Amino acid sequence: MDARENGTAFHHIAHRLLGRRVVDTRSLREGELRAVVEDGRDLVAYIRGSDHREFEAPLDFVRPAE
């Protein structure tokens, strides 16, 4: 298995909400949490919206969708 297959090439971080529906509380957009990545000292969430486009949000603003 190379780095691309296990996510280490992109500095992905395990998170309890991966694969679950979440909401970005800043924009109120919802979707599935696809990845959490360390960007310098910040953690960035990558979320796939209902339109199947991914968008970024600071992880601090991501909560489980109700």
C-alpha cells in the first residue's frame, strides 16, 4: 500500500464524524464529512454537499447534522 492509498500523502486525520452528515455552522451548508486535513496549524474539513461538490470549512465550525 502506498501513501495515496492510506491518506498519508494528504495529511488526512482520523475523525469520529468521517462519513457522517455534518453542518458547517458558519455557512449552514450540510453534507458528508469526507476528510479532515491539517493545514499548517489549522484543521480543515472537506465536506461533500448534496450537489456532490466538495467545500472546505474550518473543523471548529463543523457539527453533526440533526
